Amino acid sequence: ISAGGVAPGAWPRVAMEASELWVGFVGAGRMAGGLVRGLLQAGKVPASNVLASAPSDKNLDAWRELGCRTTHCNLEVVHRSTLVFLATKPHILPGVLEEIRPAVGSHHVVVSLVAGVTIQTLQRLLPPWTKVLRIMPNLPCVVQAGAMVFSRGSNAGDEEAALLKSLLSSCGLCEEVPESYIDIHTGLSGSGVAYVYLFAEALAEGAVKMGMPGALASRIAAQTLLGAAKMLLETGEHPAKLRGDVCTPGGTTIYALHQLEKGALRATVMDAVEAATNRACDMAKD
């Protein structure tokens, strides 16, 4: 029996009870924190079954407040967990993998959140039997409204993929994709959250300019974005169709859209996604 109380070979099981799942995080930064909050809020895993490691207490205090266990020892996380999330900075990861490699067994499932590190690299630096998956979440996982994609390595089968998707779906939209899509997802959604915040800020400031109080304008801008996104997801309509539905001949919206087109909003956003995607690709080569 491992230190986590799970017999190697007896795990993973997609239908297993949450109380039987022992989850570890090597690295306890913002993205890992967002992911664990989503898992805990959805009741997927009890906080007492989560163990996180970090070099200092700076980030770990927040995890302890959630009821999670913490340590400064990465090896302890591996020994006491069967599902291990890697959530370090990219330049630190090779050293961490070298450290934990001797403790990784055939019963472990290793899931990397680390930007720019390919499945091929992970498999090369871990034992040859390791079940490896790579995920790319985004920050709204913290409010269970994230957009995540994941890819599996050569040893990860349907069971591991189904388990991961079941867990991550508690944090928002979750799709399995070819690994080549992960950098695109980073440019579209990982970084895209910031584009939306910038747009929300601009919407609210436009209303302030016209005389509305800032706090009210910000709330209305946020609800406008939420409602528009919900309609996209629930109707399945193309954005252009929904945009056209809002435009009445000679009305307010078409006048506003004309201004956005003059400012090249669409081309600028497409350029932003391209720039962030290319940067994610460059990070993988560094």
C-alpha cells in the first residue's frame, strides 16, 4: 500500500468515490490554486485528500485555509498521491522531474499544467511506463467557468483520460485535443481572458464617459459579457448570426459596430491570438 493508502494497480477507476482519490500538486501557484478550488467547490475531492508542495509558505497558506495538506517536499507529494499535477514554472520543471523520477510508479498518473513543456519531454524525463497527460487550463477555473484542453501521452489510456475529464469538467468546459492545439488554446483562452478583461474595462469606461457611475457600469459590462457568452454556448449559433440579430436597420448597434470596424477590432484581436500562440510555441523551444 502506498503512503496515500491506495494499492498500486487498484487505481485509477473512473467511478471511484471522491474520498478514495488522493491528489497531489507539485507547485502551488495561482493556476494550481484555481484548479483545486474548482475541484473542491464541486465536491470532486475532499480537501483532506489534497497535498500541495512549494518551496516556501508564501502560496501554501492559502491551501491550508482550504483544508488541504501542505509540504515543502516534492517527493512527499508523489509518495502520498496517485494523481499528481505538475504546476511549477517551466524553467524549474526539469530539475523537479529529476527529483521525483525515482518515486514515480506504474500506478501514478502525472498531469502537467506547465506551459511550453511537451508530452515528449515529460515522457523522456520520467520513467518509461509513466501515464502522462498535459492540460492547459485558464484562470476562470477558480469560479468553475474555465476553458481547458488536455492531451494524453502514449501510456495514458481511455480510463485516465475519462477520469481527468470528469475531474476537470467540474471546473468548466473541458475538451481532449491533439497536443498541437494546446499552444493555440493558450493564445485563444489562456491569454484570452485578459483580452476580455480589457474589453470589459473599455465598455465600462465608455459608460462612465457618458455619465454612468463606474461601479454600476462595471457590473453591467460583466453581465453583458456573461450573457453574450451564455447565448453563444447554449444556442450553438455562429457569433455573426447572433450579432446580426442585435442589429436593427438604422439602430444604435450598427452605428457602434461601424466604429469598431473602423478601429479594426477583429483584425487586432486575431493578431493578439496569433501573437500569444507564437509566444507559447517559442517558449516550448527555449
